[in-house]
Amino acid sequence: MASALEGSGHAPVESTGNADIVILNTCTVTAAADDDVRQTVRRVHRENPNANILITGCYAQRAPAELASLPGVRWVVGNSHKTTIPDILHDANASVDFHGEIHVGDIFAQQEFLSAPVEDGGDRSRPNLKIQDGCNNICTFCIIPHVRGRSRSATPEQVIDQVRALAGRYPEIVLSGINLGRWGRDAGRPFGFRLAGLIRRLLDETPVQRLRLSSIEPMDFSDDLLELMASSPRIAKHVHAPLQSGSDSVLKRMKRRYRIRHYADRLARARALMPKAAIGADVMVGFPGETEAEFEETYGFIEQQSFAYLHVFTYSERPGTPAAAERTQIPIPVRKRRNRLLRELGARKNAEFRSSLLGQPLSVVTLDRPLSALSDNFIPIELATPRPPNQVVTVYPDALSEKGLRERNPLRVLAG
């Protein structure tokens, strides 16, 4: 959005206090995310009453009238119209004091991939390139399909062109999507459009030094994709597969499309092919009806797996989802206790994983923060000496930091 706006004549400013227009790109995956948006709108309006606020993203798509009523909000633009924001601002009449203008359409009517090109990574050393949007899954807790629509993919040519352009400036590019593993499987697309095939083309047709895959559903980690990841030094050894629950009965009520044995099989295959890979998962606690025994199943399953990290979420009721209508909602104190237990387990597993890497060579990308880098297996690295950003180098970390690893001996550095 920033690149598109600058291209249409707008200029970024350092603070909301100096802005004529403030754009908020919103999430609505939890009630807490909604609260953050409303608080931010009120703070921005308090700090700069003259600014026109534009709210876009998932919350805007879900509840536009709710947001249009907030102070200072002039436009609410849903995901259905997000790419038209430069046009909306261009057509606005600055002399008209109008608030609450809504631009939201039927997201399920969208058949094409809607995303402006990523012109640059901003201040990032690792730009995220969205190549897929929407989701065809029917998980009972999730609002995302209602605000993102059906799965839609960028064309191979779009992806290749953007990766080729970004690769000249950034050593690592992160491929992302709402349901990334479904790239290419849109209705009407010829059979054979699969993520692994796209990645092969990116490796063959672009000079990108490193590709990183963001979250992929467990059953989309096919043998073909995992073997490709393992075989190429230009693909980050990083597997993030949402788990949500380690209990088959909970997975069934969630309408997840796998069971624990399937998930464990994919992790075992990934670990066998990539022994040093970081394997991470999203886990939810407090899903309606989750008994103590079911939570213990989840805890026990995670304890047995070779996870490098966990993203632990507390279940949040989302209006319109089947799970929100369930009568057996888990008390908040119970949800918080289960969240704490899994976070503690995740922290222990993370420390064990980081410790296993001490003294081993790690390929890292240097970041734009001083003395900071990120390894291909997703470990934050504290460098011993400053290095320019956007370089791929090999380091030998020999100490643990608070959340990553620390390089103490700068002499043991090899060119990437």
C-alpha cells in the first residue's frame, strides 16, 4: 500500500501528528485485535483531530459500519477494495467534511488474486511477498474465510517477475499467503499447478539467494515439497505447520482436515530430511468443550515432537463462526492457565533447539538492525561485529542469548 500511494503522489511522514491521512490495516482474528484497532483510532484522533483516518483490512471487511462510527474515520475500505485505495484518495473531495464512507463488497465474488505488487521491502531486509489469498477451509473457529474469500493465487508469471525484481535488492524473500500451500489450486486452474512447481521455477528463473515459506497447512507439506526444501540450499530450512490441537476429538470439532497421526508423519518426514530445520506450530487452547483430558493430550503430543517453537493462542469467540455459538465455552481463567503451560513448554523446547545448534555453522541474513541477523532455520543471531544489512554469511554461534544465539568469535566467519 505504501509503495502504491507513493507512486500516486503521496508522501510518507514520520508520525501521525503530522499526517493528513492515517491508514490502519487491520486484523480481526481475535477480539483483542479488534480492541487494539478501536483504541488506535481513538488515540490517532486525539493526537491529530484534523487527520482523515482510513481503515482497511479484515476488520473493515467484517464490520464496516462499526468502524465508520468511530471518531475521525473518513473511509472504511474492505479487503474487496483494498487495491483501489489510491483511487479512493485521488477521488476524494478534500473540501467536503464527510465521515464514514464505506467501500466494501462481497469478498466471495472475487475470483482474481487482488494484491498490489511489492515494489520494495520498506525498512525490511526480508520482504514478504503475498502470492495467495483466501481460504476454502471451514474451520469452525475461524473468521478468515469470511473476510478473505475463497482461495485465489497470483499467476506464476506475476510471482516470478516480482521475485526477480526483489532479488536484486534483498537476499531473502518470504513467500506468504492466507493458505499458502493451496497456491495454484484455484478452481479452473489446470492440474499440476502446485507450490513445489512454482518454487522450482523461481530457483531456475530468478537469482534469489534464499526463499522462505511462511505457514503451510500440515497436509500441504507433501513429500515433493519437503524433498525440494531439503535439496536446495536456497530454501530456508524452516517448517511452520499449524497444529491447533493435539487431540483428535478437538480437531474433529474444529473441522480440521487431518488427525494427529497425519501431523506426526509430516513432522517426522521433515525432520528426517532436514535435521537442523526449525519446526514451528500454531496451537490453540480453550476451544469450546476442550476438556482437561483433551488439553493433556495436546500437551503430551507437543512434548513428544521436535518443535523449535510454538505460537500459542487463546481461543477467541468470533461473531458468525460455529464455535462461537457453542454453549460449552471454557472459562477465561482456564484458558489463561492452559496458555501459560503451553508457552512454558514451548520456551523449553525452543531453548533445547537453540542449544543443539551451538558451535555449528549457520547461514544467516544480516538485518537492518545493528548486530542482528536471522539464520535460515529461523534463529535470531546477535553478531559479534557490525555487518552491512542484506548479506548472506556463515557464522558459528557459541552462546545462547535471551531469544536466540550469540556469535562471540568474529574470526570464525565465512563468506556466504
